[in-house]
Amino acid sequence: MSTLTRDERLAGAVALRTAGEKERAKDQLVVLAAEFPDDLEIAFQTAWAHDTLGLEAAAVPFYETAVGRPGLPPDDRKGALLGLGSTYRTLGRYAESVKTLRQGVAEFPDDGGLRTFLAMALYNTGEHREAVGTLLHLLATTSGDAGVTDYREAIAFYADRLDETWPG
């Protein structure tokens, strides 16, 4: 048993990950997660450590713990929902990805990352119209490109009307 506190150990593991020592960080976080299995912050950091190593399947249970109940700070919760949703997608679990990312967008509607990953997952589930519409809305609201800003209103209007035509 370490003489360091939970917070000191967690901060040390996060510092290792930030410094590029991802495997050591993961190993320390796995020990912490075993000691504190209901700790949302440790679960999130452990999931993230696995994800950075390409260990997506191993990250899932930690992400699920992290988002399973309220308690994470908003930025961490947003990151955990995006991480879990994108990890589900990577693993081919598309319906779970869409469900998770929809939840993330509902909680954080202005987050472009969540909306982008939701569009990718929607594409994977065959919901192409909604996927493109989501991306067009994101493009219309966030782009600084003159070719987009000049047509911002039209792009936003047509994002929900991709299949409509008008007599001309």
C-alpha cells in the first residue's frame, strides 16, 4: 500500500500519461481502479489511458463506470461520453455509439467533437441523411471559411432538407 494519497497517485499517473509514459500510467491507474472501483474520476482516467494505447476494448468498462452516474466534472463527463461513444464505434458497436453520442450531444449541445463523432456513428448505422445534416449544421455554425460563411444561412437551411427539391 502506497503512502501517497489517492489524489497524489492519480495526479502522478496522469502526469506520466501526459509525459508520454502511457504504459506506466495505465498500470498505475489499473491499480488505483482496483482499489477505488466506484471512483468516477479514476475510471475516466483509466479508460483514457487504455484508449491512448489502442486498448479500446479494455477501456470500455472504465468508460461505462465513468458515465454510469452523475459526479464527474462537466469537462471530464464530456470527454468520457465522447471517449466511450467513439470507442464503441471503433469496436463496431454502432448502435451503442449512437446512443452514447446522442446522450453527449443532449448534455453538451455546443460541442463540435461530440457532434462530429455522432455523425460518423450515424453514417455507420446507415442514417446518412442525419449524418450529413449534422455535419452541415456544424460546418455552418463553426466555419470561418469565406466560402462557407457567405452561404451560412443556406447551408443551415438545406442541412435539414437534403432530399427536398423546389419547382424551378
